[in-house]
Amino acid sequence: ISFDVYDVLSGVNWGTASFIVTVTTDGVPEPFDIPAGSDAIEFYGNTVLLNLETAGIAFTLGGQEVEVNFTIADNPDYVCDEANILEELLDFTIDPGWKVDFVVWDTLVDISCVFDTTWGIDGFGDSFVVAIDTTCDTTITEAWTPTLTFGATYEGTPGYDPGLDVAAPPPGPGPCQSAFVIEGGTRLTSDYRGLMDETFEWILTCGDEAGTLIWFPDEIPDGINLVMNGYLDMRTTDHYDYNAGDVILINMYRDIISLKAGWNLVSVPVEPIDPGIDAVFVEPIVSVLPEEIRPMWREIIRGNIWHYNPTLRRYEPVVNVESGKGYFILSPVITSSHMEMVIEDTETTYVEVIDTIFDGNISFTVPGAPVMTFTERLVRGWNTLGSVYNFGGVPISDWTIDPEGSLTGGLLFSYNTGTSGYDRETGVKAGIGYWIFVMPPYGFDYTDVTIDAGILAKRLPVASAIENPDWVADISVSSDDGTRMLTIGLDENATDNYDASFDLPIPPVLPGAFDAYILESDEFGRYAVSVKKEGSWTLCINSPAVIQSDAELYILVDNRWTSIQNPVSVPAGEYLLKTDAEDSAIPAEFALLPNVPNPFNPTTEIAFDLPNECRVELSIYNALGSSVRTLVDETLPGGHHTVVWDGRDNAGKPMPTGIYFYRLTSDEFTSTRKMLLLK
């Protein structure tokens, strides 16, 4: 409740503002006295605002009568040596709620033919005036009266509410008409539910003839989401074509973000009123905890919210939340314990009992204006991406990509908290964050991705499965912190580079999480599925683990090849994998092999052999002998290794045409070769 107050002569004495609010329910008045200086009274410019929540005032029933008495004084001046008192009286009746009207058009309307459509409500607010081109060459104007209505009020229930819901007339001769159906089979043309319910579902049965439902998206209030048949966000379109006898489900949700116990990758599809991480993420979780533990857990949760910096390729803490970006949040499971006495026969023992204070699962909304479109600039490699206010989803095919061809293989992933892994996606949905891989064409350093909630909502396609290779091996890598499933394979049609039909790269590991992947020397680096024509694989793990495969597969541990058809325990590190132990002999001597191709532009492969585990450095030098790029500087196991140079220096800057040298150095071996970068 707010009042605008001005006094151009002496000014307003803001500290004198006070309210008396009287709420009358069923003839019984309840006064609320909010004195001057109360925390519930706020000031914004010339506006005095009463914060009802802070004042402890709630309007809970339709029909409540509210009277507001507002008092404020000005300052004494040379005209009046005493303050003047302003008193304003405001009264109104509570009739909260919302509704959405449907027009049922008995034939399918070709909305794609609309070229100059006028949508509006007439002066009485009870009919649509619509101009639509239904044949692509003529225009007609029709006045359509809404025939179906659904919504929510304080008095609404899931059942039939006399005086609120409207029963559909009994079927007569001719086609059966569309209607909402509630429990018991009652048919309604108007169906209202409870305004304060967190979620509910309407069931709409369509008539005996195909047709089109038409509505106004602007009638959908902020703070709720209406999704039709599980995929169509009603805010992003204005019509739906149905077939005779179809059943349409309309679900209402209030929350835009859902967290599960563990790590979550989310986005905020609104422009938050308060973008700070406390307001957006921390307080919704802390608010459900007991008062005495909130300060401690507020700090813990605040310290586990991260954003990925794709330029520096690292996780960074978050201060303010922006739309269009993805955020990593660790939702904790909080427990306590107590001792209980157990008496069996004559013996008394004490048992520790674990009590769950918070199970880590929570859903909440974020106040703010819905984001219906955004453009995010993405750099080469892995980036995080947010979503627009579309709960049905916007497929990749509807995005605007500049330059085109930057999304190699459409590598888009959501994070699965339950499996601690990644699920491949074909589009974005509100509230979910995503990993996306971008590879701009040569000459471009970044890609602009524009996503629009759209007016032609459609179902997200199912992610296409990768092909099964000629030979495949599944590998289980288990640690105390979880299990990762990896796959390697062999196929005559595969290459040593990324094959969209076979391979599956995966995004960077989450902060502090267990990690296992197949390492490849290319732009992607990390793979969950790696298929080659021939050769070996490098398995990387970041903590001690037990490795096992369902196929005949060998791992190199302590310079010995060991079958992993039985479980093998290994420490953190990099391990060679091969399909045949006899073919997996360690090279007899060091060797630095010629790069392929040579000359090259912009990438070339450099291979080298190590007869044993050792620390090696592989660096690139220009013609003046200055080091421009270090490709390897670590301890590697004995075996054959391949590294790719992308023609850039350590800062990521493309190098010019010229002669370059690459040198392999260890305690026991040094060798240098020459190559030509030709642009």
C-alpha cells in the first residue's frame, strides 16, 4: 500500500508517517496499528510504502473489507509555525485471483497465414475481436466470445465450487463440446482452484471435432507458470491445435528453480529485483532451517556457489546473478544426532540416531521480470549457458547462432544431480543451466547465441543416440565419491579426431568433485565415449579408484599391463588402456616423431615415445629461439603419446606464418624437430 506525498513549500516530515489498517472478515474487524518509525514503513522518493509482510498483515479470504487510515505531517514554516496534518482514508474489498480465457475455434486455424492480425478485448472485456487470414489470401474479422475459463481464487478448490465454477450444459444433439473435467466426471466451462496452492492440474477434454484453442498470454500473471501437455509454455504462444477427443493437461507451477541434494547447475530466467546471491540463492535455502543454525549454514552455502569463467577456464565465486548464465550450487544435506536408550531384556544400551534437518531438496521462485530473450557471447571451448522464461523449452534449431556452424555437433548438456553426470539436451528450459561447446569458424574468436522464448512453442526433440561401434567396452570407475561410466570402442569408420556419430565429449568437472574421463589431444580434451579406428586410450582420474570393464581390456600400472575384467585399484593419475596386452609393449627407446601434417594450418599432431615413466617437457619455439607454447610439462607413463598444437601461443594468440621448432626434453633425452606453419 503506497501514497505519494508532496509539499513544495516546507517539505514533508517523513518520520511522522503512520498507518492504521483495519481488516474486516465476516463482519469482525481486526485493526493493525503501524506507528511512525516502524520498520514496515518505507520511503522511495516522494512515495510512502507500507510493507504488509513486515507489518504482519495478510489478506487471506476473498470478500475481506480493508480500510487504510494514513497520517503524515509537513514541517513548520514561516507561513504556519505549526505542522499541518494530512490524513487520507482508503478502503477496498479483497477479490484476488486470476483467470485465463479460452476461445475454442471449431476448425483448425492456420496461424502461419496471419499477416496483419489484431488481437484485443472489446470495451466490455467479454469478447475477443480478432482479424485473421485463414486462407493466406483473404482476411476475415470475427468476434469470439470466450467459451472456457480457468484460474485461481482464494475460495477455489479442486472440486466443484458453487457460485464460482460453471457447470457445462449436458450434451445435446450434435457434436460434444470441449470442457474441463474434475473428479467424479463433472464437466465445467469455468474451473477455479485455490490461489495459494503450490501446484495443480486442469484436465480439458476436447470435443468431437478438431479445432484450435486461442488465449492471451498477457492474462497469465507473473509468478506462475502454465505448461500444456508437459512441453508447451502458454506464456510463449497464443494457440494450440487439437484433434477430436484429445485430452489436454494444463499444469501450474510457482517455482522457477529446483535444487536437489548435491551439486546443481541452474539458471535464473528473470531479471532479479535483487541480483545478489543471498537474495536469489542463499536465503531461500536458509529460510527453511532452524533459526539457531542459519548463520553457520548461510556462510557455507554462500561459499559453494560458482560460475565458470570460460576465458580463464576456471570456477569463480559469484556476487551478482545475471540472466543468460549458468550457476553451480551445492545444496547441502544437514543432519544432527542424538542418543536413544534401548532396553533389551535387562540390558540397557544407547544408540545414535541421525535426524535430518534439511534433505537438500527445495524449490523456490525468484522475484523479477521474466526474461523472454537474451544474447550471450561465448568463447571457444566449454561455456555455461542459461535459459529464457520458457518452461516447455526452446530447441537449438530455433536459436540464432552468429557465426553459423559454431555449435559443433550440438554439444549441450545439463547436469544430473542424481548420477553426478551429464545428460545430453536438445534445447533449454527455464530454471536449468547448461554446458555448451562452441567452436567458431577460423577467423572468429567468439560466437553470439540468441535465444528467444518464442511465439511458436514446440516440443523439444529427443537427443539422437550415437552409433554403436564394431567393438565396444564399458568401463566402470568407482571412488568413495561416486562412479563414472566411460565407453571406448573401435570402428573402421572412426577417426582419431572427434566423430559426432561415435564420440561424446564431456564438460569440465565440478569444483572438488570426483572426475574420470578419456583424455584426447584435441579441442575437447575430455570424453565419456571415445571411438577410434585403432590405437590406445588414456584414462584420467583425480582420486583413488577401482576400475573394471566388461570387455578384454588392459591397463598399464607400474609398467605392467593388467586385465581390468577383474577389478583393479589404482591411485589418481593417467593410465594407458589397450585391447591387446601383447600389442601393448612399451617402446624400447625415446623418440620424437615428425609432426603431421607438415606444413600445417592451423593444427598439427606431435607424437613421441617414452620407454618408461618420466617427467617430460614438450615446447614450441619460434625461429628466434624464444619459447611460445608449452604443450606438455608433467610426468607421463611409458608408451606412445600424441599432442596437438593449435598454432597459438600460451596466451591463446594465433601465431604468424613461419618456421617453428618443437623440443622434447627429459632427464634422459632431448630432441628437436622443425615444422612450418603456413597460412
